[in-house]
Amino acid sequence: MVFNKRKFIVALVTGGSRGIGKAIATALCEAGASVYVIGKTKENLQILKSENPNIKTVQVDLENWNDTRLAVEKLGHIDMLVNNAAMHVKKSFLEVDKESFDKQIQVNMMAIVNISQVIAKSMIGRGNGGAIVNISSIRSVIPSGRSFGYPVTKAGVDMITKCMALELGPYNIRVNSVNPTYVKTDMTKAFLEGGTKALHETIKSHPLGHFARLEDVTNGTLFLLSDNASMITGTSLKIDGGYTIA
């Protein structure tokens, strides 16, 4: 159903060894795609491989532009790309330092540009088009007083998505972003299990009264990758339970 117009699909998911990326990679594999996952931590990749031997893993540090580019070039043709890898350093505007800000820019934004350039050029060369989804966040439109680098770089992801969609559309390459609210992963676990007043207030700000599940993000991502979304490009799909309505 997802890839009904294609006979053989090869997908790449960055940051796919845990959390949202792992859920997306697993769902793509279950849908019949041949899946590559890029991750930084060897142990996490080994766990993923033991759980799903059909997924091919690649270990590389996305902060290293040249190593990342070489690793992606070696993969050959890719039909679908999910740029999921991200870094979140909880430092406010007055606290943020050059090192942590640089790291978030490199992983959250520059890695998308780097990897997508390689994949898009390959897609253009083959002439068959393709689909790219960048995992963004509702923080791209709702700032946080507790964090500066993450929302700033996620806002950048949304604009990167639009610029990519505009330039790559003539080659039948669709580019969209998925912007989830809080999802229980290693990155958000401490906040979501903290039972704080801020947590309860944040839940109240969601008209549906709860945060997103991993499958909510996965379903939205697979939809945008699929032929069912063949006329959708340059959009940001907010999976937020209504959090950004106001």
C-alpha cells in the first residue's frame, strides 16, 4: 500500500538506531523497503541489527562532513531519505556557548544539507525522482525559554525543507518535514516522566490532551514518503495534537 507504484525501494534513515529514527527504519523495513541506517554509536547500531537483521547499518559521525559524504556515496542509489538525526543541548540564549551551538548546527542542519546533496544528485542522475522527509519539531514554530539552539536549528530545518522542495521539484523529488510535539524517547524521557507543573501545563496546551506516540510520527513520515502523497512537497506536517493551533 505504501510503495504501490514502485517494485523495489531503498531507504536511508539517519539517526535510526534509537527513538523516532529506529521506529521509522523498522516501519520502512516492514513495508518492504531495503533499509540503511546511519548512526554514531556502535552499541546502538549493534542492538538494532540484532533486533532486525534485515536493516543494514553504517557507523559515521555526522559532524564530520567528509566522512559522512563518503559513507553515503558508497551506499549507491537511494529512493527515500529520512533525515532524522538531531542533537538537543538544553541551554538558554544567555547560557549557550559556541561549542554546543556549533554541534547542533552541524548535526541538525548541516548534515541534512550534506547527505541530501549526495542523495538528490544521485536521484537526478537516475531520473526516477524520489522522496525526502526531514524530521523537524513543533519547536521550529514555538520557542522555548529553556533551550536556544534546538528550536533555532529546527526552524532552519523547515526552511531547508522548503528550499530543497523548490529546487528539486522539477526533478520529481518531493521534500517535506514532519514536526512532532513531545514523543517519549531518550531525548524527552526526563521531562515526560518528571511530573512537573510545566509538564502538566504543556499537556493542557494540546487540545487532544496527550503527547504523540512513536507510531504517530512513523505513520506521518511513511505517508509523506509514499505515492499517496505524490502531490505534496514543501510542507511541514505538524503531528502535535493541536498544540500549534493558537
